[in-house]
Amino acid sequence: MNAYCHEKSFFKWFETSPKDNINIETSVRSLIDEILKQKERLKSAERNIVRLADPVANKDENKKSRNSCCSGQ
């Protein structure tokens, strides 16, 4: 089962029994915790994304900055 989970990129597996109430709460809590961790990782990644400017707009901005400061030197 561990090899199958690794192959399918499952983060974890639990042997459960709803009939005997074995590992039901533990497995659900683990799933929820993993979902919340993943959500936080995605938020963090979004904050770290560098948005590239439009090349045409970037070219125009570079011209403005060169002409606005110390252009007489």
C-alpha cells in the first residue's frame, strides 16, 4: 500500500473501519490538516510570484527613466 500511495502521490493512508470506529477521526483530521497546509503553501507561493511586465511597456518605462534623471551627463 505504501508503494501505491507513493506512486500516486498520495500523502498518507490509514487503515480504517467505520463499523468499529477505527481511525475515522484521525484520518479525517489528517486530511483536513493536509488541505490547510497545502492552502497555506499556495498562498505563500502566490506572494512570491514575480510578475513579468509587458515587454513593450517595460521598454517604454526604461526610456522614461533614462531621460528623466541625469540625462545631461
